[in-house]
Amino acid sequence: MRRLLLFLALLAALVFGAGVMAQDAPTVAVVTPYLAQPGTQFMVEAFQASAEARGWSVNVIDTAGDVAAVVSRIEDVVNQGVDAIVINVDPAQVGAGLQAAADAGIPVFGMDAGTDPLLVTNVTGNGYAMAAETATYVVDRIGGAGGVVMFVFDPYPPVQKRGIVADAIFANHPDITIIDRITPDVNDGGIADSRAKMEAVLAANPEPGSIRAVWAAWDQPALGALQAIEAAGRQGEGIVIVGIDANPQALDAIAAGSNFEASISQDLDGIAATVADTIERYLGGETISLSTIYVPTVLVTSANVDAFLGN
């Protein structure tokens, strides 16, 4: 009888232990319509690496630019019973999906998304600070005067706030004129359409010096603008280009001494790792009190670009 009881106790311990292990290895879904954007791709890959290092199962879902489809995909993973959801999209546009997750008791975390009461928190770089730094760089480089072309994307909160701050800084300098405020098509990644739209701006402003700078809320439009300027043979006019994200192409352009002079390095790995860490803490029972968690950023110019290229 003692042996039977011991056997049953050991069996119960094994079953209980397996249940604990299952709880310690959550399944997390990442849902985004923006995987074609390099910044999102880097973050998602970094999150996968951080999560899988913890032994988690990660399901990445890309709706390929279809924001409306994010709602149904969130509902799908809710029905699958995932332990947590990560979104990289404007939460205001996917409220029905977030509510479905809330009703099921599944926590949702933003990864460079936006704030919303239905999110546990949003982890991101400080878009206000990034925009202020790059817009101020433009103002200083052009002496507070001249025509500026802006590339913005208001449908996405982390990028929308950058445009708002840049608008305010440029408006504070009466001798700066905004030639155009362009929202490019991002379905192809953003470079090709930005180039086409910049080509139109160049054609409409043919006089040397008529365009002093291009301010872009992220790097892809800045790269498209650079291509258009170089194709038009107008790189010698000293048109200053700035972006945000410091993706590899942007870093190469800055290092080459092109018109693309500055970008902001978001710690995309840091954002992703912080999201994973926050999920782990939350699932472990910790209360997350901040609605937004900011990860530090750095202005990249020719003075420090080598450090980011590993030179």
C-alpha cells in the first residue's frame, strides 16, 4: 500500500509539474499590418528572439497593410486561447479586437503602437522627442529659413505625433515655408511612392534653393526623397534630408556623406526586449502602472554613424 501511495504521489507531482511547465511557456501572438516596414520587421524579429529565448511560442500575423483585418485576426487568436497578444498598429483602429481580448481576459501589449485603456501598456521610443530633435536639426541647418517638404503618416499614432511636433517647430519659425505635407503609400514599403511624390515636388520647384530641406517622420520616405533628388541631379543644392529609425539604408546614406544627413536610432531591439520583459512580469502577477514605457533614442549624424555601423 505504501508503494502504491508513493507511486500515486509521484504521478500527481509529474502531472502537476507538467501543468506548471505549460503555464511557464505561454503562447504569444504578434499582429501587425506593417511587417513590410523595416522598423516593424526588426522589432518583430527581435521580439521573437527574446520570447523564444524564454521558451515561449510566438505566432506572427501580418495582414499586409490591411488594418481592418487586424480585428478579425485578433479575434482568431483570442479564440485560440493565446496567453498574450502584441500589436503594432493604432489601437483606436482595432478597438473591437481589443475588446474581444479584454472580454476573454487576454492581455494586449503595444509594441511601438499607441496608448489605449484596453492595452496593458505600449512600449516605444518617445516620438515627441525624436521629432523635436530632427526638426530642430533642420531648422539649425537651414538657418531658420526656406522651403521644407514634410513626409508624414497620420493614420499611425507613433508617426502621427512626430508630424505634429515637427509642424509646431517649423511654425515657430516664420521664415520657414512648408512646401508640401505628404502622406506616402506605405504598402510597398514607402520608398517608391515617396520617390514619385518627391519627383513631383522637385518638378514644381525647379529653382535651386527653392527646397532647403526634407523632413521625414521615418526613414523610408527620406530614402525615396534622396533617390528623387539624386536622379534629378539636384544633390549639389545642399537639400538637407532627415529621417527617423536609423535603418541600415539610412545609416549607409549618412555615412556616404549624401544629402541624407541625420536620423534617430530607436533601440528597436530594446523595444522588443522590453515588451517581452513586460509580458513576463505581467503574467507573473506584477501590476504594470505605466500606460507608455519609453526606450531611449540617439540622434545619428556623420559624427557618430560609424558607431552604429560597427566601424
